[in-house]
Amino acid sequence: MPDLQLVQYLRRVPLFAKLSDVELAGLAERMRQKAFKRGDTIFRKDDPGQHFYVVLEGAVKIALPGEFGQEALVALLRGGEFFGELALFDHGPRSATATALDDTRCALLAGEDFISFVEAHPAATKVVFEALAKTVRRLSDRVEDLIFLDVPSRVAKYLLDLAQVNGTSGSAELELTLTQDELAAFTGASRVSVNRVLGDLERRDLISIRRRKIAIRDPEKLAKEIRV
């Protein structure tokens, strides 16, 4: 019997929006759920690609690890988003490392089942390709920002970008679950440089910082910090 709670959750994921009740139940039966503690590695760069993942709860970061412990953050994924599809298409190793940012629960689908699913559902294939295209565009934007923007501009831009991705851009005060180390990785800057920028923004009341959360208090003024 399929997990009815999982079926209801999958129904809200855009990738599975076109499936019938019977198809959703069949898909849920082929999936298994796995919990990860904050900081757990879900898979590492160069691991074999064996599963497709859907984030049910929590958050996952996708990052490129450096030789000396540093990392370049590629994406932050929340509930309803998916990852791990690239290696299943080309049968290559994982191109990045996936880590749980919070206590996280994912639904896993075996690689063969995922490929069978996308082959049978053209509408789902379109969603997957759109997600891959967004990743390519995001990495292209990252290269452009590293070349043309200074560190304060990159910090301001990524705070606003992450708020938009998290769906909080309509709030009077936007709050992000993000450490300063993660922000440094995302902007390609040192932690010291990012701390200096954040301190300046907090002194000017554009943001507030508490533990692992950064709240954007004035998005309009923060946007003016981006100087091309």
C-alpha cells in the first residue's frame, strides 16, 4: 500500500502535477523516505548516481567542494524541490555534494524508475529540463557576478535572490535560514569579507542577524547596494 501522506505531498510537487491518482499511488509505492540530520551528507561529488531526490521537509544545499575545505554553493533547495537528476541522465558520477542544511526528509526514487517515469510523461520531462536550464543560468549569472560585482554588491544581490527563491519576497521583513559561512560560499568571498559587509548592513538597519537567520528589513534600500 502506498503512503497516503506521501501521495498527498507528491500531488503538490509541480513535477508530478499531471499524474492521475493511480499513477501517483504507483509512484509513491516505488519511493522510499529517508531522514537526514542537519549537516548530514546526502551524497558526495564523484559518488555514483543511484537515486532521484524530492525534498519533503527541511533544506538541502548543493555545493562544489574545494581542495582545502572551502566550497562554492550552487543551490539551496526547500520542500517540493528535487535534485540528483543530472547523473541519472548521463550515467556519470555526482557533479556536486548534497548536504542537509536542517533536519531534512527526502523521498528517494531509484534511477531506473526515474528514467522510466520521465520517458512515460513528457510534461514531467519538460519540468526537469526547465530545472536543469535554471541551474545553468544560475551558474552563468554567478560567473558574471564574480567578474563584475564587488563583495558588498554580491552579498546584497544574493540575499535578495535567496529571499525570492524562498518565496518570501512579499513580506515586510524577509527572513533567511542561512549561516554566514554559507553566504560566503554562495558569494565566492571570504567569511571575513562577508562578516564585514553584514556588519555594515546591520548597523544601517538594512538587515538583522541572529544565529543562523538573516532578516532583510529593507529590501528596497538593500537593492540599492548592488552597484554594477
